[in-house]
Amino acid sequence: QVQLVESGGGLAQPGGSLRLSCVASGSILSPNTMAWYRQAPGKQRELVAAMHSDGSTNYAASVKGRFTISRDNTKKVVSLQMNSLKPDDTAVYYCNFHRGDRGFWGQGTQVTVSV
């Protein structure tokens, strides 16, 4: 089992920045993928950014160049630096850990971008 706890959500103005963090505990084996997803009201959950244990990354086209995912394998933390925020970035952001056919989710943290 893997437990994930997110922090860092909140309110930001358009053009502002927020940083999300997710601390993982439990059976953290490699190879694995840690990622951030988001779900806006009335929309499906979508991948925002993923970082694999080999250091490779994937980003949604809508956030590329604005968001940066990073991870500290020693501390079992994955972070998402979000810059140049837009109102369309408003959503609940979820941390995800995936290995093989097993995936685990955090409880989610709200990000609201508004004037």
C-alpha cells in the first residue's frame, strides 16, 4: 500500500504561482511513476504532469512551459511548480503513484485561479 498526502493548494491570481507537494509513504518500489492529475467541475480527470523513476517526464500540452514536476526520491516527495497560472487551471489536483498495475491517489487539493 502507498499513502499520498498533498499540500500547497489555494487561491492565486492569473499570472501568479503556486507550488504543490505530495509526500508518499508505504511500499515505494521502483520502477514507478509519480504524477499530478486534475479534475475541474464537470470535466474528466486529466494528467497534468508525470515523472518516472528514471527521471523522464510527461506534460499535458496545456501546461508545458508553465508547470514543472520534480521529485525527491530520498524524501519520497513529488512537487509541481505552477507558474503563469490561468483561470482554466482551476481544479482539484490529485497526486498519483503508479507501479505496474497498481495505482494510488491522494485526497486532492483545490487550486483556484481568479482575480
